[in-house]
Amino acid sequence: MAIRDLDAMFRPRSVALVGASDRPGSIGAITLRNLRSGSFTGSVFPVNPRHRVIDGLPVYPDAASLPAAPDLVVVATPPDQVPSVIAAFGARGTRNAVVITAGFAELGERGKELQAQLLVSARAHDVRVIGPNCVGLIVPAVGLNASFAQVEPPKGDIAFISQSGALITAVLDWAQPRGIGFSCIVSLGDMADVDFGDAIEYALHDPATRTIVLYVEGITHAQTFLSALRAAGREKPILALKVGRHAASAKAARSHTGALAGSDVVYEAAFRRAGILRLETLADLLDAIETFAFTKPQLGARLAILTNGGGPGVLATDALVAAGGTLATISPETAARLDAVLSPTWSRGNPIDIIGDAPPQRYAAALEILLDDAAVDALLVLNCPTALTDPASAARAVIETLKTKDGATNVYTAWLGEQGAAPARALFREARVATYETPDDAI
């Protein structure tokens, strides 16, 4: 698979924005603001024949007038102008483009003709194109925000590759208060050129990316897509939310990006063969992103469950067994140490029920002992609100205990309820401890 010049796409030294504007709320104005507001240290060249200066920056009328050929051109002009813009920048020496403009394959025959013209212009000059009909490209590691997204995400190690720009903006809005960062965010849109195969292969070879998360409506090149999945699946975790499973939703996908959804059975088989974890819902996707942001690679499936309520412990056990996990066997040495610090009425087994009156100190003592047990691959800590204890205090005890350990064992938390649990969840997210609303979500 050719991914020529994509290094300059994702790490450009200079960016031109065609369609730059000073009109508040316009895509040209928002994209220019995003390009300038981050930590991007390269040159930014606004292009618009109707302006001379925008926000103190000189504005150029066209590609020929630029002082140098930019590594990347971002296009936000009317669709009829896009093919000629790509041709002009390609002739100047630019080899990468992000076309934000909509109005192409998703709009029927006229749009398909325009998209074909765009592709002819690009291929004539070896220009790689992301889009059209996309939100843009964000690479926090280099401060690049070539998009009209409303949020500037921090650096992280998750690559999020999506056909839907709306889903990207929603995920960014959800991730911001949680402090979740990304290695790159790629809005593929109509995929006239750069498609899932290209983006996955780039993320595979990107040392800043640990996990790849996909939102898929349909694919353009099945063979390259499958090759990229298989190659990346051997090296990094890949999770995919594939929509269009039914006739009505597949039709909706075609009207959205012009994607051909294809048979869901085929996608399911392809994901299984490549070792891809398929997500079923948007909630699954958000939970997956939060999990990978706040945990290390999970080795082993033996889980210990620490809880102050028996019922949630049983719920978690049911979910664990149904998902193919394993309940850890607590060693006699660990049980003896727990006996020394817990109430005589504790469960003496896994789940470790430390009873509803458990104060923060009891959580801390039990957690420290369980983290020392080599037979425990991961820990799920549960809390049920009672009038006897404060959920936030229990959360602080867990956080402080984790600070004293090396972090080799992943710890997941689920504080049940809403009014009492919300402050505790905020504490966990601030401390970058994975947290969920229910035991099932955590499992």
C-alpha cells in the first residue's frame, strides 16, 4: 500500500488555507483560528483573493503568489473550485491536501463527477487528499489543528479515524473534560483518495500511537483495508464501530458519505480474522477510548473484584464470565493478610466484599494487599453509596493507594449511583484512573 508523502500530511512544516475568512462563524474563519491557536510552529498561509490581511496575517490571492509551496493545503472553498485549487497547488509542488468542502459523492451524480475531477487533478501531480466532506486533520503532537472542530485536544496515544465528522466533534467534546488526548484524529469523509487502509497503516507506523479506534460506514478498497487491518492488528489494539448493519442504516450511510456499506456478515468475518474488537454502540466506543487512555496494556484475564456491596460484586462476576474473563483465585497468603485488616464478616473469597460500612481506610488496606498478589492480573473496585460512608472519600483512598504502587496492575473503578458518585468519578478522571457508571460497563 502506498502511503507516500503522508509524513508531510501529518507533520507539515507549512500549511496553506484556501478559503480563509474573517467572517465570524464561517468554516474559513474557524479553521484559520484553529491553525493559529495551537502550538503549531510552521508557517500558515491564508489564501483568498478577496482579502489582503486577516487578523494580522498577510493573505495571498492564489497558489502562485505564495512565498513557497506548502507541505499541506487545506481547502474550504465552494465545491466547483476544488479541482482547480488542487491542480494549482499540485503544480506549485504541494503534495498533500485536506478538502473540508462538502458537495461531492454524497450528493449524487453531479457530486460524483466533481469528485472524479478532484481525483484527476490530484493524481496528475501526486497529491494525496483527505476528504472531501470532512472536518479535517488534527495531530496534537505537532500542534496541528487543520480542522473546524470546536475543541483543541491534548496529546495522547489513541488514533481516532472516522468517516463521520460529526462523530469526531462529539467525541472531542466528550473527551475534553476527561483530559483524554489523541495521537491523531483523521476525518476521512468521502474518501476520494486517502482511505482507511492508508490511515491505519500510518497509525501502525506512528510511534506516538498505541491504540487505533475506527468509526466505519463503508470502505472503498477492500483488499488494502484488510491488509492494513491484519498488519496493524498484530502490533496494536484496534477497535472498530461499524455501522450500517441493517438495510435502513446502510441506506443512511450512502446518503451521508456516499459509502457502500456492504454485507455486515463480511465485515464481521474480516474483523474476527484480523483480531479486531468490534464495538456495538457509541457508548462502547467512548468506554473503549477512556479505558485505553487511562490504563496500560492488559496482560491476563484474572480479575479481582473489591466491593462494599455483595449485589454489585455478583453482577460484575456474571458480566466477567459472560465476556470470557476469569475470576482470580485469592491465594491463602492474600486471604490471611485480608483477615488481618478487614471486618470478620468479609466474604473470604473473590469478589472481596468488605461490607457496606467500609471506611476509606478499609478500601486502601484491601487494595494494597490485592495489588501485591501475583495471581491478580487486574482489579475492579466497586462502591455503593450508603449513609455510613462518603463515596468521594473512598475514591480518594483508592487514588492515594495507587500512587504508592508501580502501576503494573490495571485498576478499574465503578462508583454506583449518580448524586454521590459524580464527585468520585471526577476525582478518578482527574487522577487518570479508569472509571465507569456500572459494573457491566467496567467489565
